[in-house]
Amino acid sequence: MTASCYILYSKSLDGFYVGATQDDVAKRLEKHNIHSYGKHRYTAKANDWEVFLVFEVNNFAHAVRLECKIKSMKSKVYIQNLKKYPELRNKILNETST
């Protein structure tokens, strides 16, 4: 089974959303943009979400660990650096693999 940790970006909010899924990320993005997850969710504040970065991993548990690690950093700069530096992506993947 494969899973993904994904990061979305909204230009109107100038903010990021981090999630984990076993579904197709494109379908997940569409659901966020049409507010399928409820009006009170963070992603309901905008409808211009776009995929910023996706981590494909072997199982959902790893995707959730990765999601939690990225969220724990509480840093927009860290997220931007994940996209910019492949070595940082490799490091976080290794840290969350077990």
C-alpha cells in the first residue's frame, strides 16, 4: 500500500496546509478546494489550494509521522526549504521512517 504526505499552498491565505492520505493527492486537492471536509476546517478558508510538495511513502503510518513532524516545525520557512533542498527532504524521510 502506498500513501502520501502532501503540502498545499494557498496564495490568498499565503499559507500552507499539511495532510496525509491513502487517496490520490489530486482528488484530495479537489475535495479541499470544494470544502468537502466542512466549512469549519482550515482549508475551507480558501479555494485556491495548489499542490506545493508531495512525499510518496510505503504506508499510511509513515505518511502520518511525516505530517506530524512537518507540522511540529511550525515554520513556513522550513516548508519552503523542504521544496528547495532535496537533502532536507531525505533527512525528514529517514527520521520518520520508523
